[in-house]
Amino acid sequence: MRAAIPARAMYGPFEMTALPRKPMRDLRFAEGVVSTLSLFSEISPSQRAAVARHSWILSARRGATLIGRDQPVAGVYALAYGSVKLALRSADNEERVLRLVSAGQTFGEAAALLGRHSRYEAQALVDSRLVVIPSAAIFSLLERAPRFAHNIVKRLAERTFELLAEVETATMRRGSQRLASYLDSLAEPANAAGSCAVQLPVSKTLVAARLGVKKGSLSRLFRRFADDGVITVSRRKISILDRGRLAEAARGNSSGAGTGNGDDGKTADSLRAVN
């Protein structure tokens, strides 16, 4: 559970006061997680230890909501193990998955830095454990560690480019392109051609939400790719039979399945045009 944080630690000016002592196992766990995060790779071991001392451990069962839409964000969340989805949800409960967070990744940076409420909800997909690094610790490092400041600026800039790519994908690419690009991203870079196998990291329902298509449309797209000899599907295991054709489909160099935003798949054309 979260330890109480003194007001001065939360609101500064960017200074941290002593927190209640943590069990040694929790402190070592937090130090271990912080030391593996690329965000903190440029700071000294003593600074990482200080960050760990001011952080707390959060355990979440599968399905638990870590952050709700329009709720305050306590700091930067670092996932030690498990899986978390960041999603938008409409008034009629339609979901759009923004990002799937895996072990060793962080989320919540923008809201923590701005002191604003979350624009999305964060939910544990499986039993997960996280380290929550309070905003005060982040601001303290920004004041004292220029390399950390460079790191966090770079991270936020990368997220901006990722968001632009998401907008382009959602508004300008057909459903077949989205799926082909997603499958291609799961494959190892070394397997640039020929065949390889990938495993969907989440259910097909979540993949559909991640790609912004309906689940039935996703099933039709999988069948279309399979009928054209590009992939075979066995539950979450996808065998990519021709990665070259898959990459071509991702670039839109085939008519592909679906038109416009590509959600319905009703006017799907054959991928054989890629041959």
C-alpha cells in the first residue's frame, strides 16, 4: 500500500522529506526496478537509491484499475512485472486501447509533470506489481540531474512521435494495413524475409481495441491474410509465411481488406495483388 507522503514532499519546491521506513525487501525491490529503467540510466547509484526510498510498491490483481479517467496521477508508474493497458472509454463503454505496457516500461509521465488528472484509464491485464515514483522525486531530479532532464525530455518527445503515428494509423490507414503493421512489429528484426512465428501478447479482443477495429472485422482480416497464404492462425500463435508480402500490405501496396478506416472488411479485396 502507498505510504503517506508529507505535504512538503509532494508540493515542493521540489524537495523531499523523510518518509516512513519501508521493509527492507520493499526497498530492495524498488531499487532493483528503478535501476533497470532507461529513464534513470544516467543518474548516479545514490540518486537511484534516493528515488527508491521515496517510491512505494503497488500490487494489482488482474482487472484492477490503477488509474481512473480524470483521477489524479501520483507520479510515474514503473511496471516490474505483469501487463497494463492504457485505454480511452466512451460514454457507451466503447474502448480504444492506447498502449500496452510491459515489464520494464513506465507510464504517467506527462500527467505527473503537469500535475493534471489522467486522460485515460490504466488497468492490470494480469496480476502485476509496480513501483510508483512520486512527482516530487521527479522534480527533484530535474533540478539536480541534467542528464535525467535530457532523458525525460527525450522520452516525452518519443511519445509525441508515437502519438502522431497512432493518429496517422487510426485516420489514414485501412484495417488490413493496421493489422499487417502490428504483426510485422511483433516479429524479430532479423527475420526480415521468409517465415517466422509470433505470439499475440494479449487476446484478440484487446488487439482489435488496440487497432481500432471491431472484433468481427479483425477475425475477417485474419481470415483474409490466411486465405491468401500470408499467415496461418492458431489461437494466439501466428505463423508469418511471407513477411515480405506482409510488409507490403502494411505499407498499403495492396488493396487489402477494408476501405476507408478499414473497420468493416465487407469490401475486402484479395492480397494476391502483392505477388
